[in-house]
Amino acid sequence: MFSKILIANRGEIALRIIRTCRELGIATVAVHTTVDQDAMHARLADETVCIGPPRGPGNRESYLNDAAIISAALVTGAEAIHPGYGFLSENAEFAEHVAEQGITFIGPSAEHIRIMGDKRRAKETMLALGVPCVPGSGESLDSLDNAMALAGELGYPVFIKASAGGGGRGMKLANSEAEFESAFLSGQQEALAAFGNPEVYLEKYLDNGRHIEIQVFGDGKGNAVHFGERDCSLQRRQQKLLEEAPSPVLSDTVRETICTLSARTAAQLGYAGAGTIEFLYQDNSMYFIEMNTRLQVEHPVTELVYGIDLVEEQLRIAAGLPLSRKQADIKAGGHAIEVRINAESVPQFLPQPGRVALYHAPGGPGVRVDSALYSGYTIPSNYDSMIGKILVSGKDRATCTARMRRALSELIIHPNRTNVPLFMRLLETDEFTSSTYNTRWLEQWVETWQD
Ligand code: ADP
């Protein structure tokens, strides 16, 4: 096992990684920008290295400055780098640069990051392995006429997706042929602007789907296991807000089939470390949409249901140790729900940075809080508005729902506005209780709010 690692991230995920390291006796190095010098991850790590202003040379985000981060690892003698999620976590070149310096990248091979980071290639790869995918264009499309002909064959509505897209961005919906041209052209332009690559492909838009994702883990030597699914269908603008496990809509047969297929696929790929294979589930069928080659924001849902530390598992694999459990020994129990607390107003969804005068986290039975907040902390405007995650676990979904209401009622983040009121309302709806929603429902529901 490693004796010291560097964490190339900030916020709650940096803290999350520090926590496991501390339990395992691994020293941690935090990197931080000048606005993050008082951030909790910098306070709790054993060593810190400032990597400059929020935007460094060339106006580039400093948490993306791979040279500065790798230098920090070399100077402090860190043996490995954990990238967390976001930032450099799915950057194949970063993984290569880290390895070139004799440092271990805590994640899969650069090759796997590259294949899955190109969503079109990812689908091609999965199809070849017998994984069902959302119907769409196999090849990338540069001609409008070809694309439009294909959209007609697929049938509207269709999604125009950036091959290099991610984070809920880089998708354009065309409801009809009349909308296609402008959606296609703006999709290409935005793909180039946001991801530096104009390549787009088409996908049939599934308008009544659930987002089901499978947590897989590979040892890089052809062995892989799964830790069940998470249902992440409550979203706004293709971004998840509430996640849970197990999914309330899957039968045991469907669950077993998709989980086994996912683990088999990870094994066939020779995949190393944590991965998430994402599907849309509609009309009793699963359709692959993408694979994330990193730890997910919502990974603690799985940790609660399976009683496992996924960060420890990542460290084990990166250190060349075998998977800690065989599939037969991996057992799920009970239910877990996570909500993402964002510093934003509802229902306007405008960012609300600023000083938190008073912070009080909920506690008690079955509550887990992953957050880097503290009283007196100033939420910077430079980063994502997610400031923490509240998780609850219990014997079943109803227990978790009551527990989440109770936990949210204890949470104080004063005087800042957050999206907590949205969850308080959501947990009261018939749709939530009966789990009768698709990935589009929450957004449409919020639009009907009168106040
Ligand atoms: P990202 O990597 O940007 O998060 P994903 O491919 O994971 O993008 O998709 C995010 C969400 O977008 C999905 O959970 C789903 O709600 C929606 N989505 C993606 N593809 C489709 C599709 N073909 N039809 C309907 N919804 C889709």
C-alpha cells in the first residue's frame, strides 16, 4: 500500500479521500488555489501545496494545471495521485504524464479513459462486447444532410451529442425535422467551444427512461465485480440531484442480468479500478449511454448499501493488490438515498456564493454527511455550486425518505440559499413516493411551481 498520496481535487471529494487515507495510515498532500487556502481539504491534509490563483497561466483553471500538480507530487514525495471526480479525473494525458514521472495514477489505464471519454467510441466498444446501446449513429457525423437523413430513420425526437461531452453538457434535442438543422449546427459549435472537438453523433431520445448505473470494479488483470446499481433518474438539465440504491423500479431478474453483464464487460475490457456503466432503462430494456472511468459523486450510496469503502478499494487496485471481495461475498442490504446540496436558489437555480455564518450538519441514526463546509467558510464563486451531500440509509425506502426529511430539517446553512427546499417538496410528492417518474419529470415539475 502507498505511504503518501496527493489529491488533485477540492471540496467534499478531497475530504472524502483524506478520510480513507487517514484510516489506512496513508499521508495526504492537498493542492489548493489561493481562494481555497482556508478550505477544509487544505486544513485536513497532512501537507499542502498552493498551485496558484483560481485561474493560472493562460487563464486556465489551476486544478487543471497538470504540470503544477505533478510537480507538487514530486516535491512532496507522493507515490500516487487520486484525481477525485471532475477536473483531471478523466483526462488520459494527465494519467500518462503522471505515469511518466513514476507516480501511480489512481484510476484505470489511459487507454480506457481515452476510449470511454469519447462517447461514440465507447458505444462502439460496448456494442462489440454485446452490450445493448441506445440506437443512434455508429459513426461521427459532419454533413448536415447525412445527419438529417439518419435522424429521419431513427425517428424524432433525437439527441445530438458531443463525442467529447460530459457533465450533462454537450447534448442538443431536436423534437422534429424543423428543429434539426439549428440543433445540429449549434451542437457542433458548442462541442468545439466547450470540449475542443466538434465531433457529434446522434442518439434516439428515450423520453420515458430511468437512469440506472452499475458500479463495477476491475483489477486490471481480467477480474471484475459489481456493486449493484444506483437509480439517478431525478435530474435537472441532465444533472443528477437525488440518487438511491437499490432502484425501486428494477425486478431482481433485470437487476441480476444487467449487473452481471456490466461486471463481465469490465472483466473483458481488462478494466482497472472503479468504473460506472450508465444505462437508460425504458420499456423493460437497458440501453448503454456511457461509462465513467472514475469515482462518482454518488458513490457513497453504494458504500452504504454494500458496507464497503470504494476509495479503499481504488487504493488497493492502484497499489497492485487484488480485489478485496469475490462476487459471491458481495451482499447488499437495506436502502440508501443521497441528495446533492447546491448553493443555488430555487426555483431560479442561480448560484449563491458567499459566507456561511452558521453551519450545522444533521446527524443521528443512518445519516452521513459528505461536505467541506464549516461555519465562517466562504463559498467561492469560482467552482461548482455543489457544497455537500446528505445521505441516509435504513432498512427500506420509506425509512430512508422519513430519515432524509428529518436530516434536512436539521441542516443549517445560514444565511445562504440552497436547494434544500426543493428536496423537502420533492420528498412529499406522490411521484417520489410511488417512484413513478422518468429522467425528465423533475425538471418539468419544477417549472410548474407557482411561487
Ligand atoms: P453526461 O456524461 O454529460 O452526464 P450522460 O450520457 O451520462 O451525460 O447523460 C446524462 C443524462 O442525460 C442521462 O441520465 C439522461 O437523463 C439524459 N440522456 C442522455 N442520453 C439520453 C437519450 N438518448 N435519451 C434520453 N435522455 C438521455
